[in-house]
Amino acid sequence: MQIVPRIKPEHGTITFFLASGAHRQLCRLATTFNTQKQALSYLQKNRTEFERRARARLAAGELEDGIVVLSML
């Protein structure tokens, strides 16, 4: 998984790309943290679990407007 944070207006929301071969899937993680820095730290600490969840949702076709949407563990 390649984590490429993008600034979003919502507090604690991080977007990143899930790499699968040559394909890149946009994912969004919504957290209850107040800052992007806190949310990114949380994502990096739990990277393996979020990658697993994102791949499972992608395989099941659970997309919202073409984006895999995740929330806190």
C-alpha cells in the first residue's frame, strides 16, 4: 500500500491510494481526530489492517462514488 495523504477540508480525514499491481484505488479514511497529522499517524500505525479492509471492500465491490470508504478500527 502506498500512503499518499491529500489535504481534505474535513478534520481527520485522510485519502490514500491502495496499490494493486499497476492499478491504484483511491481510499478515504474517516477518523475522529482533530488534525490531519493525528489521522495520518493513526493510518500509518494501523496500515496492515486498513490495507486488508480496503482490499476486502474493493473485492466485494463496496465503493462509494468509486472510492473505498473506511472508518476507524
